[in-house]
Amino acid sequence: MMSSKHIRGDWNVAWPTAELAVMGSEGAVNILHREELAKSDDPDALRRDLVDDFTERFANPYIAAGLGYLDDVIEPSQTRRQLIRALHNLRNKKQVLPAKKHGNIPL
């Protein structure tokens, strides 16, 4: 996804394998669980388990779709068809923004 509903994206979809997060699952786990990993007898196995859990709970596209951040989760083979449909639906879109109240003068 290269846009979002928060910045007025019209069509937001992801593939089932997409990881939607500010940072990757492994980086997040390394930061959030660094003390637990340092104390572990087998930090690599623990890291793998924590990364899998983090990805499943936070970084998968179905969570984002459930929260309304995505319009749909689509199969890669459907991308072209879905894109054509979205562009067709948006072909006559007119974006109406409120008039500016004042300029932005250099200070």
C-alpha cells in the first residue's frame, strides 16, 4: 500500500502476504523484547516465536482491513482487474477542497 485512508487515498488494497506496519516485525520485536531476548537461553528461537506472533497480531493485512484501513485484501492475480475497476470508478471524480482563508507568507 502506498497511500492510506488517513491521507484521503481512494483505493487501498493489499495482497494476503503484505506486512503493514511502521517497521518490520523483526525490528519491532528486537526493540520491544530486547531484555527478554537478552535473558533467554535460546534467543533465536524466542525471536522467531515473537516475530511470528507480532506478524499475526499486528502486521498482517486482515487486521488493517478489519479496522477499515484497507478496502480489500486481494490475490495478486486479481490486481490488474481490481485496478482497472478502481480507475473506472474514479474516472469522473472531482475533489472539492475548502477555499483557503489566507496565504502562507514567508516569515
